[in-house]
Amino acid sequence: MSFLSLNGISRSFGTTRAVADVWLDVHQGEFFGLLGPSGCGKTTTLRMIAGLEKPDSGSIEFQGSDITNLPPERRGFGMVFQNYALFPHLNVFDNVAFGLRARHKTKAEMAERVASALELVQLPGYGKRPVDELSGGQQQRVAIARAIAIEPALLLFDEPLSNLDVSLREETRSELRELVTRLGLTAVYVTHDQEEAFALCDRISVMVGGKLMQTGRPRELYEQPAEISVASFLGRNNLIKAMRLSSSKTAEGEFKTLEGGHTLHLPVKHEDLAPLNKPVFLAIRPEHVQLSTNDHEAENSLRGNIREIVFAGATSTVHVDAGGLLLEALVLRADGFEVDQPCSVILPKDRLTLLKNGRG
């Protein structure tokens, strides 16, 4: 039985469909991410889990019980918002104790839980401080302390680190992951930042246009995107438009690129193949593209010319024109490569991915 299940939930605002038929299972003890561009429906999905929005259709189950119509205060979930949502007229202690008061805890228990929560977020002794005298990072820690003080069955995060500067964001996300793991909590984390999602989450669902496009572990999503929308959103990808030449009964597919007319081979599954007369997209990460200044007769080796070399410190990006097919290769050292130099571009077949729904 799943810890949290979303069963075909949808939500519209007027004529705008914000979330469309989302099915999702989150396991107990999991740090789960909802990742996608702004306006894709991830925050609306989180608010429906919290009870702040009600689905137009579908249901939400938690630990086997239907909570679709349960008010937020009866769900027992902790939530951390992007803007912290602290009460400026209350000090740190009263902000952290807010949910405990609503649950009618005794003064002694409140004091103990607030002190424990502040200790966990590395703010011991801050109870009497006004929140408006704290830095942004400290205010975010107070918001996290308030969420964990109620000992929630589920923690919900809505882009909680986006208002912090880069160095503080990296430090806080490391602490956050360690804290959630140490407390044995289950978390659902909304973000538009793929690096943040990869660093924090056990599994991630990528949302685009209100729909869940693919769910998997970070490395799986990065190296094996199933949809063109996922490949486009998750970092840099060489997207190659091609037509299938081979039979659908073979384990290895043969494709001809529409730009450059190159023949490429890669392992395929029958169920992933589009009809012969339909263009598809192949994807390969720049770091998996191999470059050589020597002639190569290897499989998936293309002849090209170097158009541009972009130095970026530890790595360089080499842009290559392979007879009209433009490709990027990420290299650790660009020594030996020059602009306008002929080269061989090798696309290892075990690194090429045939994208589902990637038809042109």
C-alpha cells in the first residue's frame, strides 16, 4: 500500500486546466520531488495534497484513507512555503509554537518541542528573537522548525529555498536532506531547479503543462528521458530528428537523420517505435558525445567541422556541424581542437535514447 496516492486528480481555474489527470504514489520515508517549469501545475498539486485546494475530479489517499475532502488542519501535514509565511508580530518561539497551540498542547510540551525543533535547524536560543531581525536563511529555518514541531506525518515544501542566495541555498538544502532523513520523515518537494531536485530527492516526477510526463530516480531521468518535453527540460540534450529505417521486429533500430542524412543505430523496444513514415527524436547528452580529430570508421561515427569552442572553466563545449546536423560535445580539455577543424563525432549507441511521443 502506498503512503500517499493521487488518483487521477485534476484542477482547473476558469478555462485554464492547471492539473490534468495526475496519478502518483509516494512511498513512506521517501523524499519525493515535483519538478517542472513555472506554471506547470506542481504548486497546485502540492496545495491539493495539503488540502488548500480541492480537486475537481479524482481522489487523494493517505495511508489507505480517502482525504480528498478532509480540511487541512485535520491532515496533520507540515508545509514550508516559498515566502516563509511567518507572522511578523510574533517572535521565533511563538511562530514555531503556532501549530502546537492550535493542537492544544500544554505549555511544557510546547516548550520542549519548540526547543527541540530550533535545535534541529541549528537555531538554539533564538526563541525570543523577533523574526524581522533574522536573515532570510534564518527565517527559512524558523519556517522549517514550525513545520517539524508538530511531528507531521508528511512534510510539504513549496520552493522553500528559491529566495536564498546561491551559497546559502546549497548549504540549506544539504542540511534539509540530512534533517528529513534523520527524522525518518516523508517529504514532497516542489521546485523548478533540476540541480536542487537531483541533490535532494529519491524519486522525481517531471511536470509539464499540468501533466506528469515521467517519474523515476534522478539518474534515470537524466540519462534516459522518455519524453521530448523531459529531455528538453532536464539540462542540455542533443535532439536529433530522424526517420526509422529498420523493421520493428529487430532489437536494434536503424535511423536516418533528417539533417545531414546520417545513419544511426541504437537498441530499441518494439513498443517505443513510431511508424516508418513518422519522424522521431533521438537524444544524447553533450558529455556522451565523443570527438576525435582522426578518421573513425566506428559505428555511429559522423564527419563534421568544429564551428565554435566555448570555454567554461573546468569544461568546454564544442559545437560541431556534421553536414547540417548541429551537435554539442562537452569535453574536459579542448586542447587539440580548433575552429573550422574537421573532426569525427561518435554517438555511442548505448547513450542514444529514442524518445516516446517525440514525433515531429
